[in-house]
Amino acid sequence: MADIQHRSIQTNGIQMHIAEAGKGPLVVLCHGFPESWYSWRHQIHALADAGYHVVAPDQRGYGSSDAPEPIGDYTILHLTGDIVGLVAALGEEQAVIIGHDWGSPVAWNSALFRPDIFRAVASLSVPFGDRGPVAPMTAMRAAFGDRFFYQIYFQTPGVAEHELQHNIPVTMRKMLFGASGAIERSGGSFRSTGAPPASSYMLEAMPDPGNDLPSWLTPDDIDFYVKAFEGSGFRGGLNWYRNINRNWELTATFQGKKINQPALFVAGERDVVPFNSDAEARMRQSVTDLREVIMLPGVGHWTQQEAPEAVNSALLKFLGSL
């Protein structure tokens, strides 16, 4: 099993911590919220042992990487620019990019913006969609009205930080358990009907499994995330959400542009992110070489952590086809 090495590299004006293993073609793994490089712990060894140079960064605002204070330092241009700079800092010209959760928009847009660098793209949980005609937060507020939606809740600086940082072990247990396949759901849960009032807090209605964790999640895993967020706090990751409208503004010239590189999409059937045949059809309109869409039964949002063997198999098959 390839050893995981840790170091810091300079990219796009920040110091970025990376975990890496193996030699061969470069594969970059981009994590989501609230996670870190550690969310790819099961993939790093598998891909490195298969002959790839695997790099999983703590992205901007997370873990041991720099976390600039200004909200405006977390646009999609900053986030994709960090990965472009990472590839260059590693002395490479091309990479395959794989993302999960917020790492998926980073991966999709890296492929969209710089097809010369990113020769293939895979996404877990979050499909690609063309830029819409209305600013996303405007659409969300119209859809949810006086009901709670976490992305709207995250917009006010300081509020979500205070809640999430109040008791980080409870936060991590509730977040990881609550969006996992341990909760029965289908077709996603982003619905305005049945949502609590907009004045609600995020964690108050979420179950805390305590020590009764699902089989894929150990107390040591929780401890790792707790230590990471005790160091970094949640502000950096939350600032990604606070640029959703700004990202929409910045990408106007890319509306209608297609991703033509080989692509893969994997999601859990119990994911909180809505995905259905209509979402797949829309994605295929914009991703011209989407080679496979894989839905994992009984799996929730934390795809690569909940079902590492199935995800590793899908990724290795995709990488082997390139």
C-alpha cells in the first residue's frame, strides 16, 4: 500500500496542504463541505496502488491550507485557480480531476475553464448544469420563501459559524450521519414543502447518533474532522457559499459552453442532493462525453466514504478507459 505523504505547496497566492501518494498520471481529488483531504482516505491508496500520482488537497479555507479572511477570496475563479496552480506546482501539464460535494463544482468548472489542463473529470454527488438565467440565490429565496434552506442560512457572516463551532463533535456527527444513507430518503431532500421556518437553526432538528455511528464512520474519523475544524474553523468553507451569486456573475461568458472531456458521475440513491432522469438529461446536454452514470443503492451524500469499494471500482474503471 502506497504511503501517504504530506507537504505544503504554493499556489495562486496561498499555501495549500496536500496529501499525496503514488507515481504515474496525476489525479487530483477535491473534497467538499465540511470535509478535508481525509474524505478521500479510501481512494488515495487504491488509486496510487493502481499506478496513479494521487493528490488530495485541503482546499482554500480548510484544514492546514490558508484561509483568507475576505469573502471575495473564495469565488469559483479562486477555487479553480488553486487547482490550476497546484498542477503547475507539481511540475505537471495535465491531470484528471475528481470532485465531491463542493469539490464537484471545482472539478466541473476546472474542466470547463481549462480543458487544456484537465483531460477528464469525475464527480460524486453533484451533477453539472449550465448557468441559469437567474441568480441562484434569487431563485432559492423565491422557492423557499419563509422556509429554511441551509444555503440561504449560510449567507449571513457569523451566524452559521457560531452554530457549527459551538460544539464541533456534535456538528460533525450530525452532519455526517444526517446526510448519509442511514436516513431513508429518495429523490433528494431540497424541498421547500415541509421545511422548518426560515428562523430555524441548521442543526436543531438533525439527529445525533452519539456513539451509535454507521459502519463506515468511526470515532477516529470524527476525531480527525473535529481536530481539523478546531484549527481552521468553518468560516472558510462557509465563504464558498457566500460567493454563489458572484460565481454566477463571473461565469456569464461560459453560458452554453460544453464540457467535452471524458466524464463520470456517481451518486447515492439516498443522497440529499436531488438527482433524477431529468437531471441526468440536463447534464448530458452540457457534458458531451459522459460515459457512465452510477447510482449506489443505500448510499447517501458521503459517497466515497460510505461506499469506498464501489467508488474505487468505478473510478479505476473510468481512469483505465482514458
